[in-house]
Amino acid sequence: MKTFCSVWLLLSLVELSPAPPASQEPPLACTGAPDPAPPQPETAEDMASTGDLEPTHYPARRAAQVALHYLNTNHGSPFRVFGLQQVHKASAEDVAAGGRKYKLDFSVTDWGSGSAGPALRCSADVLFPRTERHSAPEVQLHCEALQQINSTAQEDDAFYQKYISPDSAVSARDIPDSFGNVSEEMQPFWRLARVAASFIMLRESSENTEFNMAKVASVTQQESSEEQLMLEFVVLLHDFPSQVTHKHTHRLWTLMDTEAVCVLTVCVCSAGDRSVEAAGVLVSRQRRQGPADRVAAQMPSRHQTPKLTL
């Protein structure tokens, strides 16, 4: 059976507070290949430099994290989420239109596949616009053999079918727990939260940020019709440079049908004590007959509601 899911994600930023650094590693139960060594502290020369960059320094890694958020936004699922393995090469250039463009060669691993997950080699162009108002980075991404990774369509379908049951009442807190563990039952919810969080991390990223999902504080299934699955997540997102943790509440609705399309719409209602206009992105996923694995769509401005087709 093909799968159709419509996910409406209501995202509101309700708290800003200092916090210790968030781990860049997946929960122990979701760990694949080892995480790369921590990036080296940046210098003034790093931030101002153009041309080839040191791959282990923050400017290169920050840009690679933005490309990773883009990858997860477009290709993540309850059974697939990617983690940054290593930045191999990086360069930066100032562009005439205003902004800085990073060219990246890096590798990622599929945390959903565990230790057996293959490493994917990716290349990306990440443009940070320089505008009066914040604009999301523009990303062009290509990952080798992305379409050759085993499909999760059957697992996704079974997941939704299981939890739209009238007897289902999902409720959990602190994912992962204080020891870094995630139960097998909760792993799809952790991945789903990370995929959803990737959109807002991508949306809010700049040359001065490096976001990571610290943890899922809670997930609760809400009452809905028998054809829908509605979940509420409270997720902590950590910005490494500022050492500030952002607490978000996500509400997700899913609708089952027979088409091979999944739609994700996001509304950002507020961001701490600063207002943000409503904005959204419509993502369509369709099974492809060919081996194409290039994603070249750009992220929208805050005033657009575009479509991204995978």
C-alpha cells in the first residue's frame, strides 16, 4: 500500500534560557558511525577568510550543519535521520549580491540504520544572505547514492497504521533519558521530532549560529479522528555559540491515504520575545522511477510558502 501523510506542524518558541552545550551525538540506541571530532575554536581570521577553509574549524562545520538540516528536512522519516560524519573540504567566497557562499564536501551517516548504516558523500553550496532582516540560508545539495538507500516506506506505513489505532495513547518524557538511551518503541518518535526540528534549525541558521536538537522533552498523542494521528512534541534546541537553549512545542497531525505523497507544513508563531510572521514550507515526497538523487531547491524567505519536491 502506498502511503499519504499530511503533517501540520505548529511550532512556537516559548522559552529562552542558558544551558550547557548539547551533545552533537545521537542517543546511544540510535548511534551509527562515530561522531567526528569536535570543531576547533574559531578565530577572527576564520570568520573573515575566503578561499579554502580548515574543515575542522567552526565556519566549515556550521555551514555543513545547515546542509545537514536541509538533508533531514527533505529526506528524514520516522525511520531515517542523518548525522554529520566529517567535513572533508570547505571553501568560502563573498558574492556580489550580498552574502557569503560556502562550498562543502562532507559525509553523513544514517542514524536510523545503526552501526551498519552506510556513509554518504555529499557536496553542497550554502549561501548566507546578508540582508537587513534575517533570511534563511539557500542550499543546493547533492548526495551520492541517496536513492539507493533502502526505502523506509513499509516501515513508515506500519508506524502510522499502528498509532492511528483508537487504542493508541503515546506519552513519554525525556528522550533520550539521562543515560543517553532511547527505547526501541520511542526511536521513531525521536527521529520524527529531529526531522521536524531540522526545518526550524535551517530556517533560523546564520553564520553566527550552530543549532542542534538537545532532546525531546515530551511527546504526547492527542485526541483525533480515527483517520488521523496527532502528536505534540516539546523539543529543546541548543545553539552552541550562544549557549542558549530554545524550547519549542510542536503539534503534528498525520492523515493516511493511498498516494505516495507526504506533505509537511510549518507555522512559526513566535520566537521568544520577538515576533515572527507566519510562514510555511510545503514538502512533497514522491517515489521516483529513476536514480535521480539531486536536491537543488532553495529554502524560502519568511514571506513565501513554496513547494519542495523530493
